[in-house]
Amino acid sequence: MTDEKFALLRTHRNNIGRYRRLLKTKLTEFERQFIERRLVEERSAMERIAASVFPLTFQVGAKALETSASETINDGGNRDAVPIFSF
């Protein structure tokens, strides 16, 4: 199934490239609007497929978000100290 999604991603990418090339040519306003609309549709479709193929989920525990004074790098009293998180 992933191979099918990669093929769809390539197809959308190729269509986006084609539409971009067409937008560089002399077009009527109606043609330009149509192509711009199709370009938005292709990008949206590509983003949906990419999100399903490459889901980005980050899970950070509550303990990792808590820092104490001993877990902070302090460079001589600088208020812009960088917290250290242990995962």
C-alpha cells in the first residue's frame, strides 16, 4: 500500500510541476484561475497523502518538561539559561 501512496505522491508532484510551468506561459485570466485552483487542489492532495505516509507524532512526558535549577545550564548568571531535558 505504501508503494501506491508513493506513486500518488509522484503523480501529484509531477502535476504541480506541470501547472507551475503552465503558469509561466501566456494564459487568459480564466485559464490562469483554473490552473491556480488545480495547483491548490494538487498541493492539498499531496499534503494529505504525505501526512498519512509520514505521520509526525511526538510524545513528550510531563517529567521531561519539568526542569529544576540543577538541570539548567547557567553561564554566570545569564537569564537566558538553557534547560536540559532528560528523555
